[in-house]
Amino acid sequence: MKIQLKFLGSLKYDIKKERIEIEISPEMTIRDIIRKLLSNPSYIELSSFFSESLELKRSLLLFVNEQEISALAGMSTKLKEKDVLSFIPVIHGG
């Protein structure tokens, strides 16, 4: 089963990609997908956004098909074929 990952804002420059397609199994949650990404050195930039237990710790929004994951099952949200998981870093300032 394939899904798309979309990196927006500064992440697309840090990771040097805006979109990728990955193969996942039907049981995989967002947490599982993050674990898979972090095991690949190409996505090490993402590690600063997550704790050791893979909970969000920095300003990053995750969307599944344009719906923020807090409105779903959070990091336990399961994805299905052709879903798009978007990573959107939030910039703060004042």
C-alpha cells in the first residue's frame, strides 16, 4: 500500500524533497511511519520534532488529507492507500 508524504515550509529545503511516495502496511500508524522515516539518515532533520517516544515536541503540524491529526487519532492514526501525510513546521515570532 502506498501513501504520499508532503514536506512543506522549511522542511522541503532541509530534506531536499517536497513529496515522496512510500510503501506501508495497512496496520501502520503515523508513529510507525515516523519511526520508519527516522531510521533513514535522509530524514534526520525530522528527529528534532519528536521525543524518544515519538510524540511531537516541537512546532510541527501533521495533516492526513488536509485534516490535522489531533482531530483524528493523533499519532495512532492509521493511513490507507493514497493518503497524503503532510508535515508543516510552524514558525513563531514576535
